[in-house]
Amino acid sequence: MKFWTEPQHIKKWSYASDDWHAPNAENDLKVGGRFLTRMEAKDGSFGFDFGGVYDDVRINEFISYTLDDGRKVTISFINQENDTKVIETFEAEATNSIEMQEAGWQAFLDNFKKYSETSN
């Protein structure tokens, strides 16, 4: 769980592609606590803040939060012997296609998987 929630780890995986990075992360992991991750293109051409407030926190089991734009996200952590299955659901936004959004969220999960497996 620390790789998912601690800022020093979040900065190592919280981006969708290798030409992006997360130079700053803050996280107050509790109901009502805020989180914020700054995501930027490495060339400085674009960046945005990804943040929100936690609605439910059950350590090593479940997290839900509301993004700053009002959309809801849930994350379940399911223990499977020596592995953890992470299931993340999100409310889509109206600007980009569902397929593009799914690919982006999946890229974050893929980066998390790679980081957590090589950092143990």
C-alpha cells in the first residue's frame, strides 16, 4: 500500500508515458484528506494537477475519492496469495473518448505494477 499512497513513491509511477513525470505529490490518506499530484510533460510543454478528497479509506482494502472536478473514483486492493489485484473504476469526463481515458488510467496501473514489482 505504501507504493500506492506515499508521495515519494507516487512520484515514481504516477504518469501515463515515459515522456511525462510527476515532480510533486502530496497525500493525506484519511477520510476528508486531500491528495494532489502534479503531472507534467518532461519537455515542459504541458502539465496539470490531479487532486481530490478521500471519501472512504480502508487500508490495504479500498479507497474512494472525489476528484476536484466532481468525478468519483474507487480502488479495490484484493490480496491473492503473494500478489495484490488492483481494480480501479472511474467516472469518465466528457472531453476525451472513453477508450482514450481507459488507456490512460490503464497506463498508470501498468506503471504502478512495474514500479512496485521492481522496488520490493
